[in-house]
Amino acid sequence: MTNQTEVVKTEFLQYVKKMNDYKEAAGLIAWDLRTGAPKKGAEQRSEVLGTLSSEVFAMATSEKMKRMIDELKSDAHWGELNDVTKKSVLECEKKYNKVANVPADEQKNYVILTSNAEVAWEEAKEKRDFESFQPYLEKIVDYNRKYVDWVGYEGNKYNALLDDFEPGLTVEVIDEVFGKLKSELVPFVKAIVESGNDPKTDFLFRHFPKEKQEEFSKTILKEMQYDFDAGRLDTTVHPFCIGLNPGDVRVTTKYDESDFRTAVFGTIHEGGHALYEQNISSSLIGTPLSTGTSMGIHESQSLFWENFVGRHKGFWTRFYDDLKHVSGDQFDDVPLEEYFRAINVAGPSLIRIEADELTYCLHIIVRYELEKALINGELEVKDLPKAWNDKMEEIVGVRPTHNGEGVLQDVHWAGGMFGYFPSYALGYVYAAQLKTAMLKDLPDYDALITEGNLLPVKEWMTKNIHQFGKMKEPLEILSDVTGEGVNPDHLINYLKDKYRRVYQLTTV
Amino acid sequence: MTNQTEVVKTEFLQYVKKMNDYKEAAGLIAWDLRTGAPKKGAEQRSEVLGTLSSEVFAMATSEKMKRMIDELKSDAHWGELNDVTKKSVLECEKKYNKVANVPADEQKNYVILTSNAEVAWEEAKEKRDFESFQPYLEKIVDYNRKYVDWVGYEGNKYNALLDDFEPGLTVEVIDEVFGKLKSELVPFVKAIVESGNDPKTDFLFRHFPKEKQEEFSKTILKEMQYDFDAGRLDTTVHPFCIGLNPGDVRVTTKYDESDFRTAVFGTIHEGGHALYEQNISSSLIGTPLSTGTSMGIHESQSLFWENFVGRHKGFWTRFYDDLKHVSGDQFDDVPLEEYFRAINVAGPSLIRIEADELTYCLHIIVRYELEKALINGELEVKDLPKAWNDKMEEIVGVRPTHNGEGVLQDVHWAGGMFGYFPSYALGYVYAAQLKTAMLKDLPDYDALITEGNLLPVKEWMTKNIHQFGKMKEPLEILSDVTGEGVNPDHLINYLKDKYRRVYQLTTV
């Protein structure tokens, strides 16, 4: 490497390191605000968050950033850079180019708008009153319609938004994937409903003390190979996982004493996210690449652990006795098979975050179709509540009776996050594809789970996904690991197989 | 205000606000590192701290800072500024001028030196091995001898260091104050030892469960008017209080199940610091003035609550039954008077942080005399252990048998904090002066404490001290509240009065 290249490279790496340090500080503040910061300090703390975010934004869009990118990409230097630096430069360039086309005042107003909209949404949801939220959502949709033009797109306008959450994915691909999910799952869900073979679930709601749930949650996290020396478990209203750096990846959960599933499956889910962040290669620390590559790949990790491990019969063959013991023997009258069927109860429901594994994707498809129509000008905000209810009835098979359990249930649109929802369903699809690929390397997968030997599963994920952070694009990871593009067949087969068993279906 | 003044003023206030925001973020990180951050993330988190501190340092010493100070102090603007802005400018100017004379590379090397020295000190203390720590301390003393020349001083060289912790105080004043304390307390301590009237204390060491201590600690904090909506109580090895902003002032404590005094008096002490930070005027938020004015005034608050409230007979007249109850009735066989004498047991001891109210100042005087001699070149580091032991024997009345319980016991010198120790004793002296002043406004002080009516005490402190933050200098506060300079007589009278009673002395 020439001396001149070394100088520019070092300047760039120190610059992005500083941005990362600010982001890490902001991450800790966000964690603290959600886990126990005293409320009277929150307003000033938000100012600190604002200062840090503005600084990161200013640095990402600065003249200096532009100059460094241009220099490093010039023939004089590019060939001498290692892969991590190259990818870091490209990542910064992508962000720079995207943001550079958004008028600064529009962007700033949008931040204020969505901040106010979240407050308005909370009240509107509480009061089931869409009309009070409508003006905010209209402005948000309006901004997003302009945004896609500013940042540019190929094909469908909605592709510009997808790129923010799941780069490489397009409406063309998603339409096909979701279309297949819909055509296969909608009649299948109908069949299980009509089977009348609902599992008995009353015993799930017995009183299970918080402390005991916490003890069990920690045990399971350890078994998953979550490293408590590089993380911690806390309690929050809305559980989340946050990776501050690979040595500090924090998980939160919540405890419902009359439904232990909230904590147990929630912890496994967030633990799946955490394993991803804990096992990113330390060589990426300080670069923009030291995080999960996309929302969808992240969700593939959490969902894999939640469903392919946590809702696996073998998992409970191994851990049901432990659960019984921790619970104070409250499940002693429930045979394993009955318990297994109960935790896999499925069917149409109204609320996405309470939906089961089988119907979850359908909830996502409802949202995807609606937001795609909004962005393309084929649907107006005022018509959204009816459109929502119609789609729910058509796809999920149940119709909300008011907007609080309908169009107002999610915060995403209030927060301006259009393009985010598809990641959830893509995560399911990816997870099933990963499972198929994993079986080639770990043909005794079922036995491993049944023994509670989860280390090989975690190691497989680290080797194939975790370690790369953002070094690989989502579709690149998928292709490298599975040899395929996005393919919903694996998920469909898995779900049909499993729920035929749970619902004792002989046909379909 | 002219438009031009408004522009410069706004630029300056936004600039110092940003510095404050960074400091607040760094403060939260420091709190988190000491209360439960996972250890594997700590190294990278320290980098974040370093990035934030460097940025604050760079901003405090920047050309821009210098320009803004000069502009605002010019005749064109100064007269139009309000008092808060003026004082903020002066505070920034003082820091700028001080740091500007310190060579940047020397300063940077010193940060690394003290960081390494703290590690070396910890091991040396453990092994009672001064020789391994000596080279570090020699370099640290050497730097401080140069530092006082860089930043300048009037009178004694040590005054330059005092100015960093207790601005306005000088060796000339402290020599007189500490001289008087010594001449009065040394013989008095001897007299209580010779009295043979040691209180019975065995019952203090009965097993007191952590949870119960925590419950009682929280009760007492609430009674002190500590606002839990603007703070929280956590557990740490070395208890502290940190004010992130007036709405978020966190306290930590530790629980020793065989000595509840550690938690109870430790919590009251840190609670005293916290009340100061919680009650600084919100008009100072975002300026450099939104913190305690000096280490000594801060310590006056913690010590006032710990001793003038927490070790007051009336306080236990009110709370002893509560303590008995929480403890599981373990003190039922101990009459109040016996309990009161026990928690005020006093006498010569080796370790500063375990010293009692009566002898604490003597421990400080030992350190003050030694560091003053070191800085003035009248003592060399190699001769320090013997000098320490001699002084301990002369002033406190007990001689260490090894350096672990002698010269190596405190972290301050390893951390480069020369000039800090006097603040502890000054805090005692101030606290007693404040008590005398308070009695004029609250003549029924004893009755208030005995009723557990602590609100008027807290309100008096807020009115006279807390609210001003750094708007007033320490000696300005002292003079405004007491009409005096630093006067040790109040402390001497209080201690003699109290300990005559505790030790049932008839003479002295």
C-alpha cells in the first residue's frame, strides 16, 4: 500500500469509527430510556440523542465524507484497499448518495412530523379514532411518495423503500413470493379451522411467577449459547434486542404471569437476534459493517430460534421437565404431546404481534399490499380503514370490528417506516430456507435439538451468516448458503407438515 | 439586545450545549460501566468514552471557543448578556486559559500514564508492594510539579492544584484551618480513647438481609426528599452519585449483610450529593453551570445529610422503630441510646474510607500535608511510605504495619488527582458552618429531625445552595449563607459536644 493510500484510508477509518462511537453512545441511551431511565430526565436525554444523531447525519453527508469516498474510489487507491475497507466505502457512498438527494428541510420536517405522529397515533389507537390520525398519515404518505422520486427507483416506486430495509429485494420478487404464500396458506388455514381439532390450551394460562419465568428464560438463553458476559437480560414493555458492540448485546423481555409464553418465546426470539449481533466478526468493529445485513436476515435469525428450535417437539422433549420443575410442577397433568400442540395453536386472529407462526405471514401480506398501493397512488389514506378490513377478511379470514384492532394497531406507519413490514415475512421465508440448507450439514438436526445440543446450530449460523455482518448483502448470503434466491416453498412445506400434525389433518 | 449580540450568544450557547450533551452521554456510559455493563463490551465502550471526551476537550480548547469568548467579552456585547451567559463565558474562559498552557502531548501522555498507574496501583495495593508502584507515582508527581508552573499560581505552588477542585481556596487558608482542626482534635481523640468508654457495638454486625437493607435505604432516600422520578438506586462495589441532568441523578450503594451501616449511611451520603444535583435550577441546563460548584461544597451536602441528619439522635428517635421492623426485629434488645452510641463509635483507625466522623478530617490532613510537600519538592516519592506512617502515627494516632493499609490505600494519586483530598475535610467544615446558619432559619431543627420532617432542611439547602449550581463560587456561597469565610470552629464545637456525650466524658 502506498503511503498516500494509507493516509486517506486511515482518515476514512477514523472518521467512520467516530460515527460508530456516537451511534454506540446513542444506542446505550436508547436502551436506558426503555429499561429504567427516570422519567424526569427523559426530555433532556432526548436532546442528547438528537445531538448525537444530528452529528452522525452531518458526518455521513459532509463534504469531507464525499471527498474521502471519491479519493478512495479513484484508481490511485481503490485497488490497494482490503475488502472490509472497500465495502465500508461503498456502504458510506450508498448512504451519501441516497441522503444527498433528499432536501434537508423536508427531511428535518419529516423527523418532527413522525415524532408528533407517533404521539397522535398512540392516542388514536387508544380511542379507536382513525380520523384524528388521518391528517398525520396523509402527510407521511405524501412525503414517502416524494421520497421515492428523490432517491430514485427501478420498476415499482415501492422498490425505493424496500431498499432501505431489504436491499436487493423488489416488488417483482415479493409479489411472486407473497402470492405463493397466500395461495397456499389461505386455504390451508381455512382447513385447520374447519377441522375443529383445536388443541386444548387452558393450562397455558395458569399462574407462573415472574421470577420463575425469568429463571427459565435465562436458562434457555444460556442453552442457545447466548453469552451473558457479552450481554444482559432486562424487562421492558416492548421487548427488543440491541447490539451496542459484539461484546455488549442486550436482550429484553416481558413477563405475563398468566401466560408464560410471552416471556419464553419472546426471549428465544430476541435471543436469536442477539446471537447474530454477538457473533459478528470483531474485525468489523468500528466500521459501518458491524451489524446485521438487513431487517429480513435479522428476522430470519430470531424466527429460526423461536420456531425451528423453540417450537420444535424435540426442544420440549429436552426442556419440558425443566419447565415443569421451574413452574412448580404446574404442568404435571399435561402430557408432552398435549403441551406441544397447545404451544402451536394457530388460526385467524386480529393482532399481528399476537399472531401464530402459521398465520403471521398473512398479516404481513395485508400490510404490504396496502402500503404498496398507498405509495403508488392507488389507494388514499382516507380509504385505508375499509381497505384494511377487507384485506384482513380476504387474507387472514377475520374482520376487525373497530380501527383499534385494525388499521391503528401498528406503530410503523406513524413512525414513517414504509417498506419495513415485508422484512418480517421474508425473515420467515429465509429461516425455512436456512433450515433446509442446515439439514445438509447437520442431518441429525432433530436429534441435536432433542438432546438440547444447540451449539452446532449456533455455530452453523455463525459460520454462514453471523460473522459477515454487513460484508455480504442479504441475497448474497441467501445464495451462498442455500444456492437459491427467495423461495417460499420451504416455508410452505414446513408449515403444512407441522400443522397437519398439530391439527391432525388427514387431507389437504 | 442587538441582533449581532444575539447571533454570537446563540452560537456560544449552542456550542456549550453540545459539549454538555456529549458529557451527559459519557456520564451515562460511565454509570452503565459501573452498574452492570457486560464485561466483554467494556473495551470498545471505553473507546466511545475516549471519543466523547476528546471531542469535549477539543471543543473546550478550540479556536472557535477562543473567538467566541473574545467576542462575547468585548465591549460590543458583554454588557448585554444576562448573568447566566456571562458566568458561562467566564467558566469556559477559565478552562480555556488553564488548558491552553499545558502542552498537548504532555497532557495526552499523562492520561495514558494515570490510566496505567491505576492498574499498577491496584496490583501494588493487593501485594502491599509500594516499590512496583513507585515509578508510576514518581512520573505523576513530576508531571504535577510541571503542571503548576504551566498553569501558574500565586503563593504556594499547591494553590494551582487546589484551584482545580476548590477554586478560591489557598494553602494559606487551609494551613490555618487544618492546623486548628489538628490542634483541637488530636488531643480530643486521645481523650476519648483514654476514657475507656467505648460503646458496645457487637449487635451492629447481626445478619441483615440485602433486600431488607435496600427497602430501608429507599425509604430513607424518599424521606430525604430524593426524587425517584428523577433518579434511581443501584448496587456497585464503590458507591457513587452521578448527576446526568437535574431530572436524572443516580445513586448507588452496596450492601454488607453483616454490617448494615455501609448501606444505610452510604445511601444517605450519596443521597446528599443527589439532592444537590436534582435541585440545580433548570435554567442552567445545557450550560457549564449545571453541576455542583466544587468538590468541597458537594461534600458539605453529603456529609451534612450523613452526619447532621443521619447520625443525629432525633433521626433515630423517628426511624429506629422502622429499622427494627425492617430488620426482622433484630434490634429489639437494643435500647435507642445504646444504638445511637454504637453508630457513633469513633477512634483512631487505619483506613480513610472506614474512618468515623470524628477522625475523618485527620486522615485528610495526613494526605494534604504529604501532597503539599511532594508538589513543593520537600518530599520525594521514595520517602513517602515512611512519611505516611510517621504522619499517621502523629496525627491519627495509629501506625500502619504495611503499605497496603498505609500509603497504597487510596486510588487518588494513581489517578493523578493531586489537590482533591482537602475537599473532603473542607466539606466537613462547610457542613458544620451551614448547620449553624441553618439554625437561625430553622431554630427547631432538632424537633424537625425528631419528627422526621426533613422537607424544610432540604428546602433550605435548595434555596441557599443547590439552585445556584456553578453560578456562585464556593467561597461566595459560604459567605452569602454564613457571613463567614472558612471557619473550623463550628465543626470543632459540634464534634466535641457530640463525642463528649457519646463517650460520656466529663472533662476535656
